[in-house]
Amino acid sequence: MKKLILIGRVGAGKTTLTQALKHEKIDYRKTQYIGHESWLIDTPGEYLENACLASAIALYSYEADVIGILMAADEPYSLYPPNCTGHVNREVIGIITKMHSECGTERAERWLRLTGCKTIFCVDSVTGEGVQNIIDYLSESDTKQHKTTKT
């Protein structure tokens, strides 16, 4: 199993997705620190939103095989600059959370594609829809060979 780090703003659904990926009961709570487990790294949204803390994400990304950039379907704007994945020496995937939001996933997908994400997953962590696709992706022997898809 490839190790995944989840990065996203406050409220993007990182911790809820972490619980869904681990088949745990969904327990809404605020992540206060970087949670480093066997194949999953959960980060607080403040680390992305605060330049003073952003270096911690960069350091922990070296512990991961795959970087998951999260964006909720109902986010009003993107924190990610265009082509930011070009500076990363790891596989980067986009993950759209809250896929059943009234806003839909199209805008979030466009923003993630602008960052450079070629593989994008849509999930609903509460219902579990799309979660298995991420697990399957991380279980593949070589994620680089995975087709560019939106699942």
C-alpha cells in the first residue's frame, strides 16, 4: 500500500476522509496536529493556510508516496496556485470531497486540473462513495501507470 498524505484547507474533509479510508465510524473532530499512521498522513488545514506552518507539510510530504490535494465541491475559491504540482517529486492526485454538494464537482475539478493533477477522485466520505477507488489506487503496484481518470 502506498502511503498517502492529505492536504487541504480547513473543512475540506481530510479527517473525515481519513476515517472513511480506514473504515472507521465518522466522528467529526478538528485535527490539531499532523496524524502520521501506517499508510495515511492527515494534516490540519491551518498548515496549508499559514505560510509559517506550510514548511511542515513539505517535510511530511517526504514521508509519503502519494500526495492527495483535497478540495471540497462547495469551496468558494482555491488556495492552490496553478501548476503547483510541478514542484513536487511525488505522485499528486486530486480528491474532490463532498461530491453531492449543491455546487457540484465541475469547478473543483477545473481548479485541481489547474494545479497539475491528472488523476482526480470524487468522494463522499459519509456514504463511502468513491473511497474504495482511492484505496484501490494506493494498492496498485505502480500508481504512475494508472490512467488519467475522474472517478
